[in-house]
Amino acid sequence: AESVPAVTTMMISGLHVKLATVVLAAQGWGLVPPLQQRPLVARPGRGRSEGAIRQQRLVPSALAAPVVANTVPWAASVLVATVGAIAIKRRLDRPSRPYDRAANSVGREYDAWTREGILEHYWGEHIHLGYYTDEEMRRGYLRKNFIEAKYNFTERMMEWGGVNALAAASSSPLKILDVGCGIGGTTRYMADKLGRRAEVLGITLSQEQVARAKALAEARGITNADFRVMDALAMSFDDNTFDVVWGCESGEHMPDKGDYIREMTRVLKPGGNLVVATWCQRHNATRSFTQEEERALDFLYSEWTHPYFISIKDYEKIMTDTAKLENIQSDNWVKNTIASWRHSIWVGVFDPWPVLFAGPRMWWKCLRDGICLERMHRAFKRGLMDYGMLKATKLPA
């Protein structure tokens, strides 16, 4: 190991080299005056003929005062800015909201988002991605209303999951369970669209979301929608209670994906439909994740309090292993949903005032969320993440 004096000397030498580099760069950019040089001076030779002269070394006389005076503050500012930027980058690269089931981190974070109102302002009542047709993508996703895209997604999911067909064929009102309902946007949409043909119940871990969901339903006169605080992995409903069990972007927060599917299957009636939309990671059975991919996934897990993701194939296997579901089908809707990530950033750019007026704490939080949105976009874009759609029917008893 190096001795303390040796290390100190190395540090000082390195600082000198860096300072010299900064001085030269500053000269090149015109930030400090160039070094002045003494003219060559003829002196009488020593021990040589009287006409002999000796050249003197060039001395940068200006370095001793004006250059140092001008350069040191500039170099110090650059150093401080660089160190600050590195510190901020490291902080932003470290996830801030890891999953903690014992502390109900999911309910806690959604309580906060609901109280703040920022998420609802930008994302509307549907806290999930939107749907963009191929034609809308060709024209440019920014031409589409961001919140309208979410309603379009709900409508597409209802059609794909057989909810509309089931309601049309039923002689009595459907009982629909919305698992992970947020502030109830989808719950109210289905209740309003199906009217007397359905009774829709939404559950969430967030008390604030339930209060907001009920207030919005009451304000709009939607009486066939209700909301409760409940753990999706330990629901209090009897077996075979619902005609449709719906899970839209809630599986991401589940600490046990198997229990998530099994519990939804348990409360589904025989002949009823299970339909799930969820963010999934790439299936790595044939191609393992690289260390960089694992780091990227770890950030996406822990920045928005997700325990982990699984693949679409993993979900299919869980459904199959229940031995209670048939007609299991899946799809990947990444092409028609990926625009949501950057679209949600742009709506904030176009309308920054709610965040600006909210103060520094919200600035920092929204900066982090914006970075995570961009990282999500990149993960879906390069195939590290998929948008999983799954549906099945419960076997007859």
C-alpha cells in the first residue's frame, strides 16, 4: 500500500496536471489571457569571449498572477458543477420507493399520489397506459388526446376479454370485480357503459383512492359502482362470486403472482371470464438477462414499489397450473401502448404549471417519475419488457 505522504504527493501532482490542463483549455477558449514570455536577453559570457551570449529560459510571467486569479475560480466552479452532477446522477440511479409489503408501500404511495392530485391531473381517472391504433401511430401519437387513449384502452380490453359479449348474453346483471382499481376510472367506465347489465366493484390497498373513487362516482350519479380497501391476495369474497374478474396493471405490484392469479380464479364463477393486462419482463428461458439488463429491471422494480415482474409465458403457466381455467390466451400489446410512456412526459412539458406551483419537493418527485417513464419506454422499446394481455374462462364446477 502507498504511504500517506506518497499518496498525498500523487494527489498534488495530479491536481497540478489538471490545473495546467484547465489553464490551457481556458486559453484556447479565450477565458484567460495567454501567457507572456520574457524576451531573450544577451548577457556577458562567463569564461567565454565577451561577445558570447547565453539564452535564458522562457518564463511564463503572467501565470503567477492574472492567469491563476482568473482560472482558479473558473476551475473551482467547473469542479463543483461536475461533482454535483455526478452526485445527482448517482442519486437518480438509485431507486427511491422499493416494495415493502409489511409497510404497505403500495397503498402508501398511492395514498400520496392521490392526495397530491398531480397524477390525476395528468393521467386522468385511469392510471394505466393508453391504446394507440397503427394509424394513430403513423400520424404521430402526440396528435391524440392522452386521456382519450386510456378510455380507448379500456374499451379494447373489454372487447378482447369478452366482457361486452358476456353482458349481452346474460339474463341478469353481471357481477364484475376490478382488482387494483386505482381511483376507479375503469370501474366507473364499465358501470356507466353497461348500466343495469352490471354491478362493478373495485378494490385497492389505498384508502385515499377508495375515498376519491366514491366521490367521483357519487358526483356523476353512478350507483352501480362501489369500492373497498382490500388485499387482492387475501380477498374476503366467497368462492364463485363474480362473472368477470378484471386486473388492469395491478399484477405488477403483487408479491406473489401465483397467488394473484389463483385468488382471482377462486372468486370467479364457473363459465366466467378472467382478463388481465400487466407489464411483463422478457421471458429469459432461452436468453438470460445480462448484468446491465438486470440493473435496468431492478430500477424499474424499486422506483415504483414493484416487487418483481414475470413474463407472459410465466403467467400462462400459472393459469394452466390452476387446473381450473380453459381457453387460456395471451397477446403482447406493446406496439399499441408504448407511446403512453413518452406521451405522459410531453403532457407535463406542455402543462408544467401544477408541478411548478407545487414546490421543490414535487419538482424532485416529478423529475424522478419523468426519468422512470423514459426508462420504461426504453425497456419496452428494446424488448426487455412486454405488455402482457391474458384471458381465460373458468371451467364448469
